Amino acid sequence: MSNTIKSEIKFNVELDENRVPEKLSWSAQDGGVTEEEAKAIMLSIWDSKAQETMRIDLWTKDMPVDEMKIFFHQTLVAMADTFKRATDDEKMSDTMKDFCDYFAEKLELTK
């Protein structure tokens, strides 16, 4: 018998009468996070059997557009970093980061 450890990450979504998210929160006991409020969540899950990505993209109706742009930019940068760690493909990671710079420039996120 292996000594596996289970860890749980939990998302709570409060919806309005039209099923639009009004409030998002998440908890991760191992990370010391309890009912932390969030304005947006993007979750990707790899389904190996179907060879496709399953996604959950949620944001509250009061998420400001300017914050959504920053959220996307930071998510893209994080994906480039994760891609590098997961594949050790530095050239493609750098190409992805070049796009992130372009993205930030076009949205005027750089100061």
C-alpha cells in the first residue's frame, strides 16, 4: 500500500437569479487559504482519455474590464513559465513571452 496524501482545493460560486456569478471564493487548506475572495477563475484540466482540455472560466459580474486585462496578461506570462518548466522548451517559452510583451503593449498595460 502506498502512502499517498490527498489535498483539496475548493471553489465556491454564488450565482444570481440568472446564474451569473456574483461571488467567487476558494480554499486550499494545505496552502493556508480559507474562503479567499476572487473576482475571476480560469481552470484547465487535461482529459488524457479524450486528449482534450476541459475548462472552467468564471468571473463575477462586477469584475472590472481593466483588471480582467491584467488577469489575462499575468495568466499568459504564468503559462509561458509553466510551459518552460513542463517541457524544458526555452525557445518556445521565450516566443510565448514575446507575445505577452506584445499583448501588454497593445493593451497599454506597461508603464
